[in-house]
Amino acid sequence: MKVLHFFKTFWPDSLGGIERVIDTIASGLVDSGVKSTVLTLSSEPQPGELFRNGYRVVQARKNFEFASTGISFDAIGKFRELARESDIIHYHFPWPFMDLAHWTTRHGKPSIVTYHADALGKGMFGRTVLTPLYGAVARRFLASVDKVVATSPQYASSSPLLRGLGREVDFIPLGISDTSPPAPLPAHVDAMRARVGQDFFLFVGVLRPYKGLETLIEAARHTGHKVIIAGDGKERDRLEAIIRHQGVSNVVMLGHVSEEDKSALLALCKAFAFPSNNRAEAFGISLVEASRFGKPMISCDLTTGTSYVNIDGVTGLVVPASDSKAFGEAMTALASDAELVRGMGKAARARYERHFRASIVAMRYLEAYESLLAARSISGQASVASFSPKASR
């Protein structure tokens, strides 16, 4: 089986959340005989063909961006050529240029879309909303493919675009491997303990506005619980200014950390704090990493995949978004009850093993691919059976 993945960015230019999902699927199915190719755009002057973890990466030159959408003059031709030699086309939404390639090539191959997130823009009063113009185009695109897969039932039921499709939407969660991040070495854990202590509340991630870290800082200020924030991003200067201005001495910002440091921090923390405050946080792969380490979580109710990973009262606590008082109360509940921490951490690890291992996610996609090929085969047989000389006269 040959599968073509299509997304706007990929390794080595970028290896963010969606790119890691593609890598998980493509590398996870190598041993099952699936030959995967990833077609992506690159700003390199001479984009080429690379190999990673048993699959091929084909780059098309990105010529420019329009409305934050990468555009490539070469990509449509390369997509047509690669689609011709593939059995399955796997799109990763959202990316408007991808919709254009789909319509203009008319490849006719079985196709699946992983719906990672709504295409969001800024609406009135700064609210994050589905871009109306692209919404109409996206509906038509999603109606034309063979299968649409969301990453959680919560996101599928709360997305305005998915709810309005009038068709079945499956779901396959995101997953990670047991070696990413790697298991921490005892010496590394000891060194990190000497640096930051232990039994703290931990956030790890890119410092973006929707991560809601001001809520976490405010909760820490009121409760006195120690918080470690690991990561970098455009919010860093503003958050550090808040910490200085308010004199919050129990919040430590470490900046960017290595994968080894992240493992040590996850091993040492009491619980994982994830205060993201809007639908831009479609899933929360950091929550899956915390689950793998058997840590209870505190997250916010966003009607997205965060509440699929973190089950309120089972694997952690879920509170209203942007509510520092509720977030602080959840922190205190865990800080004061070691048995609750152990029980929720154990449940989080069990949920990881059942749902979020990379191998499980990859196999679910293999089943989806096989069902598409089987359906196309049955459809083709039915078409042949319906043809007869009498009917053709």
C-alpha cells in the first residue's frame, strides 16, 4: 500500500504538532508494509527529496504566502504525479492551498482527511472564529473526500464546520511513542532536582497567547504553589514582566528545554498544569506526554480534545477556562492529597496505554486505509456487475 500525506510544512523545516502526527503514522506503518510519502512546501532555494524513519519526504518550493497560507507553483504538479502512483491520499486540515490542489488535480484516488483544527481567525472583539469565506470552501472540500477523521469526539461535536457537514465523522486520537521524550536517566533527574526541586506544578510548551499562562501565574500567586514553566515563544517577555511586576517568586520560567530536560521535569513534577483557554488548543499533545509519565493533569473545558485526554475526576481535574480561582483550587486539591495524585496518575498512565501509544494510533489509521480500499473495490465490482450487454444496447 502506498500512502501520500500532504501538508504545508514538514521536517526538516518544521516539526510541530501536526508534523509529528504525520511522522507517527508514516513511521509507525513501515513494518506493516505501508510505503508513505510526505509532500510538503519548503523555503529552501533547492528543495529536494529526503528520507526519514523509513518514509520519503518530497519538497516543493514555497513561492510566497497569502493570508498565512503557503503557495507553491510546483506543488500541484508534484501532487498530481505523486497521487498517480499512490493508493491513498491523506490530507491534513486546515490548509486552503491543499483544497485547491485536490480540486485541480481530480486524482480520483481514495482520500482521507485528518481534521486537526478549525481554520480560525480573529473576529469581532478579538474572538477566535471560523473564517467565513474559507468555511464555505472547506465544507465543499470535506464533502468530497471519502473519510473525515477528527482527533477527538469532543472536537467533532463542537466544531461548527464538522457539525454542519451532514456526514459521519470518525475520530482517531493523536499519539506519541514511548521514547519521545526519552525516559529520563537517574543522573539527569538528580541534576534537575538540584536545579528546581520537585513536587511542583509543570507546564511545558510554546508560549503562545492561547496557552493561558497568565491564569496559571495568577493561580500560583494566590495559592503559593510552586510552578515551573518550560518553553519559549512570543509571550515570554510579557509573562516575565507580569511575574516581576507582581513579585511572584514561586513561578520559575526556564525557557526552552531539551527533550532530556523535559523528561526529567515530567518525572519530578507533582502534576501537569495546562491552562489553555480557547479552541486553538485542539488536542494538547503535552497532556499525552504527562499521561505517559503517569502524572495527573489540570486543564480547562474548551470542548476540544483536551477533555478527551484528561477526564475530569479520573485522570485529573478540568476547570473553566481563564478562571484563576478555579485553577488554583484544583492545584490545592492535588497538593493536599497524595492519594488523589497517585490514583489519578495511575489512571492517566492506563489511559495512555489504551489510547495514545503511537503504535495504537498507527494501526487505527491502517484500518481506515484498508476500509477505504475495500470500499473502493466493492464499488468497482458493483459497477462491473451492473453493466450488461442488454443494458448497453
